[in-house]
Amino acid sequence: MRGDKWRMRLLARLALVGWFGLALLVLAVLARHREQAPVAPVQPIDFPHTVHADRLKLACTFCHTFADRSSRAGVPPLATCMACHRSIAVERPEVRKLRGHVERREPVVWQRVHRLPDHVHFTHKRHVRAGVDCSACHGAVAKMERTKRVRPLTMGWCVTCHRARGAPTDCATCHR
Ligand code: HEC
Ligand code: HEC
Ligand code: HEC
Ligand code: HEC
Ligand code: HEC
């Protein structure tokens, strides 16, 4: 019966590894899930910051109008786009798509490039008013054909800058 005992022990060990392995797998999947938010999601309309922010030199806050007065920077309503695109580049395929949305009264669902977990408190207003440039957190957006995330948005990243700039680092600053 030595063989049986040995087999039981093996099975017990496998079972243990099984649960543990499963737990590890779940954790790994969760971690990957978080990391897998695409760095540069495909947008419903291929909007180029290069043309608007670099070539035309429109101010960031011309479109992201709430950045200096609200927690959210905001993405512009289609009316802002149509102020120009009623008459500019109307035959371009991506601008036609834009007009299609306006005519159908169907909002464009822009895909989020940056998103913090819900348990984190963040506000644009404080940063923008303190003179922290958009590029410190978003990189050189004006040079991006497609908007991408260039900073990790981890707690370590936030806290490192807070330390360097003398901003508060107690937990309640960002977790409420
Ligand atoms: C003509 C309007 C316009 C101007 C000017 C503009 N943006 Fe945008 N921005 C948009 C639109 C539309 C989107 C949504 C599509 C996308 O993500 O590319 C966007 C998206 C973004 C995002 C990603 C938001 C997210 O989902 O996380 C950032 C960051 C951003 N803009 C920063 C800037 C900065 C910085 C400037 C100035 C250098 C700027 N924008 C100028 C229209 C504009
Ligand atoms: C201040 C005027 C202005 C505003 C506001 C504006 N655009 Fe433009 N847009 C332009 C100009 C000018 C071009 C370049 C046309 C050219 O290359 O001849 C352009 C180009 C584009 C193109 C690229 C066309 C191509 O194929 O090269 C897209 C897409 C576009 N705009 C979408 C938008 C969207 C979406 C918004 C609103 C968030 C917006 N635009 C707001 C002036 C504007
Ligand atoms: C201190 C870092 C920081 C600065 C400075 C900053 N942002 Fe952001 N931005 C973020 C973070 C973090 C998010 C994601 C917020 C969330 O998920 O709640 C974000 C999200 C956004 C978004 C999408 C969601 C929204 O708020 O509407 C836009 C658009 C945006 N930023 C534009 C800008 C522009 C334009 C500027 C400069 C005027 C700017 N940001 C300055 C860190 C920053
Ligand atoms: C590039 C530097 C920088 C980065 C990155 C940064 N911050 Fe800040 N943050 C500041 C500065 C500077 C202030 C102080 C603003 C002031 O004095 O009003 C501040 C203030 C704040 C405040 C207001 C503090 C208060 O007194 O209530 C919050 C909340 C905050 N940051 C959250 C975040 C979060 C969350 C992140 C990361 C997602 C982040 N910050 C990333 C520079 C930064
Ligand atoms: C300046 C902003 C800031 C401060 C201060 C801060 N955090 Fe965070 N914290 C974040 C951000 C952003 C995230 C989400 C990103 C991440 O998980 O790295 C986070 C995530 C977390 C998480 C979840 C980790 C996970 O894996 O999801 C815990 C727990 C946490 N913080 C605890 C704390 C504690 C405890 C303190 C005080 C010692 C603190 N934080 C101070 C910004 C901050």
C-alpha cells in the first residue's frame, strides 16, 4: 500500500498547487486586464492632434475647456468641430464621418486614453492652476497622430511628482 500513500500525497500536493495556481492565475489575469487597456485606442473618428494643436496652433483649452475649472478637462462637443468643418475639409472621409454623426444626432463615443481607478481622486483644475503643464502628464500630444498614453498613471508616479513639487502626499489627498 506504499504506492497508494505516495499517490495520495501527490494528489494532495497537486490539489494545493491547483488552488494556489488558480489564485495566481486569477491575480495574473486581473493584473493583465489592468495593463491591457490599450495605450492608443482606435477612435471612432481618426482625430489628429497634429493638425489641430500643432499645425493650427489651437490652444489645448480651446477644446478641453474645463481643464482649468473642473476635475475633468472635457472633450469638445461636435458643435466645436463643426464651427470649422461645416466648410473646411468637408470631402475628407473622416470629416464626412463627423458630419454623419451630426446629421444623425448620434454622439461620437471617444475611447478613453487615460483612466484612473474609481477609488482615486484626481482633479485637473488644481494642477492646471498650479502651472503644471498638460505635457507633464500627457506628453507631446500636439505631435501625436493618434492620442496615446505615455505616463504610467501609477500611484508611484503621482507621489514622486508630489514630493518633488511640495504637493501633499498623505493618503487622503488622493483616496477619499
Ligand atoms: C480641435 C480640438 C482639440 C484640440 C485643440 C486639442 N484636443 Fe485633445 N482631444 C480632442 C478630441 C476630439 C479628443 C478625443 C479623441 C482622442 O482621444 O484623440 C482629444 C483627446 C485628448 C486626450 C486624451 C483624453 C483621454 O481619453 O484620456 C488628451 C490627453 C488630450 N486630448 C490633450 C490635449 C492637449 C494637451 C492639447 C493641446 C496640446 C489638446 N488636447 C488639444 C480635441 C482637441
Ligand atoms: C479651428 C478650426 C477647426 C476646428 C475647431 C476643428 N478642425 Fe478639424 N481640421 C481643421 C483644418 C484646417 C484641418 C486640415 C484640413 C487640411 O489638411 O487641409 C482639419 C482636419 C481634420 C481632420 C483630418 C482630415 C484629414 O483627412 O486629414 C479631421 C478628422 C478633423 N479635422 C476632425 C475634427 C474634429 C473631430 C474636431 C472637433 C473635435 C475638429 N476637427 C475641429 C480645422 C478645424
Ligand atoms: C497632473 C497630471 C495631469 C495634468 C497636468 C493634466 N492632466 Fe489630463 N489627465 C490626467 C489624468 C490622471 C487623467 C485621467 C483622469 C481620470 O481617469 O479620472 C487625465 C484625463 C484627461 C482627459 C480625459 C478625461 C477628462 O478629464 O475629460 C483629457 C481630455 C485631458 N486629461 C486633457 C488635459 C489637458 C488639455 C491638460 C492641460 C490643460 C491636462 N489634461 C493636464 C492627468 C493630467
Ligand atoms: C507633474 C507633477 C504632478 C503629477 C504627475 C501629479 N500631481 Fe497632483 N499635484 C501636483 C501639484 C504641484 C499640486 C499642488 C497644486 C496646488 O498647490 O494647488 C498637486 C495637487 C494635487 C491634488 C490636490 C491636493 C489638495 O491639496 O487637495 C490632488 C487631489 C492631486 N494632486 C492628485 C494627483 C493624482 C491622483 C495624481 C496621479 C494620477 C497626481 N496628482 C499627479 C503635481 C502633480
Ligand atoms: C498623489 C496621489 C496618491 C497618494 C498621495 C496616495 N495614493 Fe494610493 N493610489 C494612487 C493612484 C493613482 C492609484 C491607482 C494606480 C495604482 O494602482 O498604482 C493608487 C492605488 C492605491 C491602492 C490600490 C493598489 C492596487 O493595486 O489597486 C492602495 C491600497 C493605495 N493606493 C493606498 C494608498 C495609501 C495607504 C496611501 C498613503 C500612504 C496612498 N495610497 C497615497 C494615488 C495616490
